Amino acid sequence: MKAAKVEEVSISMLETCLTKPDCLQEVEKGKKLQEKCLRLISPESPAKLYCCCAVIMVLTAAVVTLSVAFSVRAREPDLEMCSPGSYYATCPRNWIGFGSKCFYFSEDMRNWTFSQTSCMEQEAHLALFDSLEELNFLKRYKGASDHWIGLHRESPEHPWRWTDNTKYNNLILTQGGGECAYLNERGIRSASSYIHKKWICSKSNRYTSQCPEILDPG
């Protein structure tokens, strides 16, 4: 009776492991070991119980090892987005990390004011960028659609400011006579705040990790 229960546990573990492709090789080894063991030992022998326990131990070790490996891999940054010594953000679901910031790209289209309010509800602001690298990332990731960003001004005679009220350093000139800025395929343009567009939110992430050092094989 005890041996039968142990066999049921072993089969259950096998079925769980089979949902992970990388487990298949270890599972097949375990199954072959179990089959060999059952052929060599009579059902009445207590050694059968020990054999089944050994199979379970092998399978358990394989599943735990692979689970740890998957968990570590899920937390690793995209090395193509990393440079040695820089930092990457761990972002909420549906947000994209770049550098030490998280960005959200909307699917809906609304006016500039609604877009800013939507970002604030997520503890963020309409996107701001600190470097050409961040700007190029936003332009590349947003695709062909125009997206509101956090630049605004009171009138064409006033300077551009971010939503946190810091002055824009004119890293890239803003074209057009509107009071709110958006990204298009060519760069930054401006339009009236009531026009509906998609938008980008951004926020700094306190939980950042340093990118791993990549050794030069040479």
C-alpha cells in the first residue's frame, strides 16, 4: 500500500514537471531509472520503496534547480539594453524599463490634460527625458503613432517646461506653435492641448539594479 502511494506521488511530480520543456530530459532519465528498478525488483520486495524514493529525490532536485534557474532568468535585464556600470529598472506590469526609469505607452487617445491626469493616477507624469538615448528609445518604441509627452508652455513667448515645472534644456528643438508637445516619427512637435493623441507616462524607479559587467573574451 505504501509503495502504491509513493508511486502516485512520483507520477504527480512527473506531470507537473512536464509543463516545463527544460525538464523533459531530467524527467526521461527519472522514468527510465524507475522502469529499470521495477523490472529488477519483485513487487513484494521492500527495496522497491527505496527505489521509488530515489527516483522522487532525483526528480525533485531537477525541478528545484530548473525553477531557480527560471526565476533568476526572469529577473535578469535585457543585456542589449544594458551597458556595463549602468542601471536598469524593475517596472510594474505593462511598463517598459529603460535606464533607471519606467515608461508606459497608452493605447487610448485623449487630450493632453487627460493624459497627464491618467499618468498621475499611476504615480507618474507625462514622459520626460534626460538624454538623447532616452529620447531615441521613446521614438523607437512608440512606433508610428504620435504620443503626448510632458513638455508644455503657456504661450509661444514662454519657455518650455516639464510637468514637474523644471525648465526644458532644448536638447531637441520643438517645432510648431502649440502649447503642448508630442513625439512623432521625426522628433518633437507641438499642438493644442485639446487634440486627442496617445501618450507616454514616465516615473523613476527606486528599485534599480546595476547591469552586470560583461567580460571581454579577448
